[in-house]
Amino acid sequence: MKLNHLVLLGALMTSSAACLAHKDRIITFSQQGMMTEIPAEFGPARLEVEFASPGARHPVDGVTLSLGAHVTSLPACIVALLPSRQMAQLRAKASWYHDESRTLPYYLGIDFAAPGASVARGRGTQVDMLFNLRSAKLISIRKVTVDAGDGSQRWDSMHLGRRCSAQELDAVFDPAIPLNAR
């Protein structure tokens, strides 16, 4: 085989792998909580977060996700675990272009960071939630803590079965996911 054929073959293999690589899309919130980057097929998409008044026991009073006709309101037992005090401390990402049969369903990830936290910069704590874009139901929820010393990340279960009733969890978790992280 000639050298130029080998170079062409290598280039084709590299470019096809890059096309198959998965990367989440960053989602932004308008002042009203709208997420316009979410395709119309799943929308309109809106996250309503009711923040508690300063000095309240918990920073968040309520969270409701609307994806088209699907609406999920998180129960108080989950809302009490969210550390963010303002919308600027929330980040979102989504994916709706991967093969759902091989991995997760199309999803929306929402991260509630504690004040002053920056997991990307190696400090703080946040609560990560993953929602099914088709149903607005939770796929998973976990706490992420970054060690300020070495930057290592630790993912912890929220032990929701100890905090919430089975009815509360059944109302918000996606039953189609065989191993959802409660």
C-alpha cells in the first residue's frame, strides 16, 4: 500500500471517530428560566426555581421542570438538598443526538452548585440531576464534592430512600430507567 493511501486511511479513521464522539451541549437560562437551546420537539423547556429568602433553613423552596407537556415538580425532600441560592449558581447541559438504545435516553443535566463552588476549578460541592428530555422525569441525582487539596472528585448517593417516601420518588423518577440513582 502506498504511503498516501495509508495517510488517507488514517485520516478517515480519525475523522469518523471524532464524528462519533459525544459532547454535551451547554444550555443557558433566560431570566424566566426558559432554555431556548432545547429543540422544539422537547419544548418549550423551562426551569422554575423558587429561592428561599435570606436566612431560611434551606436555600431553595421549590423546583419545577417543564418540557413540553411534561412537568415534574421536585418534592421538598429533594429540594431541601439543593445548595444554590441564585440562578447564576446553576448550570445545564443536554444531549439529544446520541444513540438512545446504547446509552442514556436524551437528557437534560442540571447542576446546583453551592455558593462559591466551582467543580471545574477544583473546589466545592454541587448536586447534579439528570432528567429524561422526553418525560421530564429524573434519571439520577448525586452530590459531587471536590477536594480542594488535590482536586479529586467524589460522587455520593443522596440516599433519597431515607429522606423521601416511595410515592414521592415514584412521582419524579423515570420508571423506564432500570437503574436510576435514587
